[in-house]
Amino acid sequence: GAFFNGAPKSTHRPRSDGETFLFTCNPKCRMWGWDQSLSDRDDHKSFMRSDDICIAFGTGDEGWGLWLSSDFQECLTARSSTFHNQPLFEPTMITPDRIEVWEIMH
């Protein structure tokens, strides 16, 4: 999964900030946050992107940390330079059977 501190807006440019992170709870819970030591690299600042095709988090040479198609029929994961994460699930391309979206109000 992914945490993003704002409402997704359609943009071809990555946005957000270092509060975004990826996580998994299978088989155990793990979280990958932004490593600011690499903040001078452009690919290391791609926290979140959304448009008519997808919503995606993190990027790098191997792909998106988490990528979900706009029709919710495909979901991919890979290692990302942004979060230095391991793939969040195996196999690394799935058809989701459910999607949860939470909003935390304060």
C-alpha cells in the first residue's frame, strides 16, 4: 500500500513530499519512507503521480514502487529509488480483488 498526504490530482508531474511512504503487511508489516540523503536526485523525488492512466508511487530504474491502473484492473510493484523498497507483493503484477482508500481527518 501507500500513504499520501493529500488528495490525488491529475498531473503528469510527480508531487507530494517526504511524508509519503510505501508499506506491506504480507507476510509481516514493513514500511519504506523517503531517504533524504539522496534528495539531490530527480528520480528520488517522485513520490506520487496520478493521471487518466494510473496512480503511482515512487519511481526508479526498475519501475514504480506501486502502480495502479485507472480502471483498477492492474497493479504492479518494483523496487524504487524513491523509497528503496522491496516489491510489495509476489507476483509483482496482479489484478486486485479489492482496494481500500482511507481518509484521516484531524
